[in-house]
Amino acid sequence: MNKYITEVLDKVRLDNPNEPEFIQAVEEVLTSISEFVSENPQYLENGLLERLVEPEKVFMFRVPWIDRNGKVQVHKGYRVQFNSAIGPYKGGLRFHPSVNLSILKFLGFEQTFKNALTGLNLGGGKGGSNFDPSGKTDEEIMRFVQSFAIELSKHIGANIDVPAGDIGVGGREIGYLFGQYKRLRDEFSGVLTGKGLTHGGSLVRTEATGYGVVYMLTNVLEHLEETIVGKRVLVSGSGNVALFTIEKLIELGAKALTVSDSKSTLYVKNGITKELLEEIKDLKFVNRGRLSEFKDKSGVEYLESQTPWGIKADIAVPCATENEISEDDAKVLSKNNIGYVIEGANMPTTSEGYEVFRRNDIVFVPGKAANAGGVAVSGLEMAQNSQRESWSFEDVDTKLKSIMKNIHRQMVENGTTEDRVDYVKGANIAGFRKVADAMIAQGVV
Ligand code: NDP
Ligand code: 2IT
């Protein structure tokens, strides 16, 4: 490995001792661009890597609110503004009890390269809270979000930092954030994306991440002269990314065999039907229920405390959360001859799991490329807001397809050796060079 990379990695480990997810994400990117950095001495000469691994700014704040029993609750709020070399900070907000600085720094770091891959002018950021939205009433969610927005509003703006959703944050939360921001700042602007269609949202944003994942999958299959029709796909998660991935898989003739949550997996041998998907969407998005409610549904096998990774299929699309595919899961998937792993979630595969896939020559597309459709349509929402326009579903969907195709092309160009595409290397080099070259052009800042 390149000596400069080794030194920067040692420093990252030393400086961030309690941040395993952040270190994991940095290791993954830097090791895969090692050769490229050796061939391009300007990055060492400009101290590029040590600047790139340090977020530009991190805000941490107290979020006090009063629950339905009149009891004062306090949560931690964060916004990590990672990199603004190519545009305003851009990235989601996550509400989940596991949220901490390590998780948000890894997500902000990944977001920086993902956003560069979209070809839009978007910097990288991420934020959120260790607040757990599950089981809360609408009023509790609103009170929490309004308190969170009071502090967050000081740091964001349409040309500064534009948050969106992520785990635990969807249209409802973005709506409350938008309302409170408008009230605090007297400004109706494109300061958040993933907004409802009634107040400046974009068509296709809700579906964008999942649809984009499947558009990426079709690009990968076409490159290998394969078809998606009839392919059996394991999908994990049952949130925004998972369910719209399944919707597009069904539409294009593939069979989605599973959905899951943190407690269980639903397995449908012949593939989830459109009708069942609508029922699951209702359960998750309208009633905010658990998959266990479908335990006794006919045609559905309920796998208590299990993930989808033990089931035989052609393709795995993890869409739940980071490190959900362990080394053992990867071994089982490989033994069962999985051909492709397309990451819908951010860093769902552990480093050890990735090594197993690499050794077994399994086609592996990293989240920063495969799930970039969400932030890409967020970028298109910002463009529509600036122009005071709303584009049609077809227009936005066509642009999304072309962005995903362009990301695939960049990975092929930067990651092909001897007829084989290393999608991890391709994505990291393509994203890195765009951000790094912009940083060099702007001097030491
Ligand atoms: P949602 O909140 O809509 O859904 C999350 C899903 O993942 C739920 O089914 C949830 O199950 C499951 N999950 C969450 N945490 C865990 C955990 N610790 N262990 C097991 N299962 C878990 O989130 P999204 O669909 O928006 O996000 C899913 C992934 O996609 C995340 O990695 C996110 O960063 C990434 N992503 C999201 C984008 C977006 O536009 N929304 C864009 C790009 C990436 P349960 O209810 O049991 O917790
Ligand atoms: O991880 C991600 O790319 C997102 N959660 C979406 C970010 C965005 O700004 O739309």
C-alpha cells in the first residue's frame, strides 16, 4: 500500500479511537484508491487526504422536548458538514437510537463521494439524533422535530446545507422541519429535500433511492449481457429504500423473495406480488406497524429473529442498515452461489463480509453508487425549487435513469482491469478525483 495512505490511515485511527464505523469507511475508500494516489503526486503535495478525512464542521446540540406524559426528555442532536468543495453540504438526517458521531461521520464521508458521483453540485453532510421515533405519537414527533429544528436552523440554508431524510426520517418529519424553519427564518426556500408535493417537493423523490438501486442493477446486468427478468432477489429492510426497490423489481419482471425488519424476515417463495407489496406499504408507511403482524398470512413464511441471507437466490440487495451482512452471512450467500450484491443501504456489508465476496468473485456494487438515486433526485428537487418549477414524473424519472447510467459508466471507466469491473475501486476513484481536484483548485482551505 502507498506510504502516504498508510500514514493517513494510522492518523485517522489514532485521532478517532471511538469511531469504528468512521474508521471502517475511511479504510475502505483509501485502500481502494491507493494505486491512483501513487500515480498522482499532487494529492500528497497538497495534503489532500488529511484534509479530506476531517469534517469541515461538526455541530452537536441538546434537544429537549416534553413527551405525552408531561415528562421532559433530552436527546442529542447533530449535523456533520463534511465537505463543501463541490457544492452546499447535502445529506440526510437519521433518527435512531444507535445514532452517534461515528455513524454520522461515516455517513457524511460516504455522502461526499456519492454526491460527487451524481454529477450534480452537491457537497457532503449528514445529521440526526439518537431519538427513537418508534411508538411515538404524531404530536410527540412534532414537538421533538420542532425542538431539533430550532438549533439545526442556525446551520442550514438553501445555499449552505440542505438536509433530507434517512432512517426514521420521512415526509412527515421533513414537513414539520420545513414548517418550523420557515417560521424561524421567515423564508420559503429549498432548504430541505424530500418535502411533500404540497410545499415544494419533487415527484419521484419518495421512490428515487429504491428505483435507482434497480436501475443500477439493470446497468450491471446489461454490462454482463444478462437480464433482470426472472432473477430471484433477497431484499432486507422494509422502509423507504427496501419497498421501492421491490416495487421496481416487480415492475421489471424480477422476483423479490424477502422483506425484513430488525426482528424478523418475511419469505415469499414465488416472489412478493404487487398486491402484497401494497399491503406491506400500508402496514409500514400508513399504520407504522411491524412485520410480525403478517406472521400468519397465507403464502408468507415468517422467519422469527432471522435475516434474509440464508435463503438461496441470484442477487442480494441489503436495504436496512450498516454492517448488516457479517462475514458468516457472506460465506452463506457465497456458498449458495449468490451472483451479485447491490448495496441499497449505506455500508451494509462488513469489511470481512466484503473480503469474502471479493475472494469469490461476486459482483459487488457499493452503496455510494447503488443508492445515489435518492440524493440525485434531492439535487433535482433543489434545481426545481430554485427555478420555481415542478417537473413531471416522467421527466424526473428519465433524469434519474440517466444519472444512474452515468454513475455506472464512471465506475466502469475507473474500475476495469482485464475485462473485470471492480465497482468499489471505480466508485471511489471517480468520486475522489472530482472532490479532490476541486479542493486543490480552491487552495488550502
Ligand atoms: P427507513 O427508516 O425507511 O427503514 C429502515 C429499515 O431498516 C426498517 O425496515 C428498519 O427496521 C431496518 N433497520 C434499521 N435499523 C436497523 C438495525 N439496526 N438492524 C436491523 N434493521 C434495521 O430507512 P431508509 O429505507 O430510508 O434507509 C435504509 C438504508 O438506506 C439506510 O442505510 C440509509 O442510510 C440508506 N439510504 C437511504 C436513502 C433515502 O433516500 N431514504 C438514500 C440512500 C441510502 P426496524 O423498523 O425494525 O428498525
Ligand atoms: O444516504 C443518502 O443518500 C440519503 N439519505 C439521502 C440524502 C439526500 O440528501 O437526499
